[in-house]
Amino acid sequence: MRVKRISQEKEAAVQTPVDLALIDPLIEKYKSKKGNLIPILQGTQDIFGYLPAESFIKISALTGLKLSEMYGVATFYTQFRLNPVGKHIVKVCHGTACHVQNATAISEAVEDALGIKDGETSEDRLFTLESVACLGCCPLAPVMMIGDETYAKLTGNQAVRIVKEIKLKERN
């Protein structure tokens, strides 16, 4: 499955400034420890919800880690995000069991309902859509997760109904 890269220009326009002072305790905790790169990136993402470009520069300056090494790790591991995400991350499983049960119909229905493509975030910043390799719920295929909630044996219409219910709750 191919993941389409999101244009940096589009995302840069909607990113808000971040308070880099929030990562000072994290950097202080790990800066002199061996193998500190991943814990620092994980901690930074826990604070901001993604890895802001400015954070790489600060981390590099205070720890001596190379920018190229940090970006290499951040772009290699799928756990890291370089752009802000929505409040709700919609993960549609495309593993073998879900694929043969038409997970593509679920992804396409959610894309149409939210007006976004795989890997993108809705304009209202409520939802980010992600296709994932496996959610480990094969007997329940096709499956979608939103946060910690798993939705099983879905159709495209059912998936859209779930997303719309969440959107309605957020507005109330």
C-alpha cells in the first residue's frame, strides 16, 4: 500500500506556533543519556501531538544530535508525525482479512464523508484518516478504530454513520 505524502506548503499554513519551552525538562532528562534520540522524539510528540520542525532545531542545539539523524528516525518509524493530526485518528485496517472483506469501501466512504484522503486531516481538525497494515482483529474484519474504540464487521455506510455521530457529539 502506498502512502501519499502531504504537501508541506498546505500543512505549514495551518500549523500554529508551539511553546518550545515545554520540551526543556524532557531534553534535560535525556540529553546526556546514551540512546536518547527515540525517547526525546517520543516525548516531544507526546507534548505537541506531532514533531514540530522547530523542535528538531532546539533538540539538536541542546543535545548535539544531528538534524539528519533525527529526521531519518522520525521519517522511518510510522509512530512519528511531522504534521499536526486531528483530535480523532480514524484507522482503517487494510490487512489481509480486512482487505478481502472490502476495507477499501470503508476508507473511500470515510474519505468522501470527511473530504480528505488517506493521511490527511479534516479542515476542522477533528479527524485524521490513516490506512494501517493490521489492527489485530482479523475475525472481526473489516475493522476501523477511532481512538481506543474498535468498530467491527463494517460497511462504508456504517463507518460514515460512526464518524458523523462523533462529529455531532463534538459540536454539542
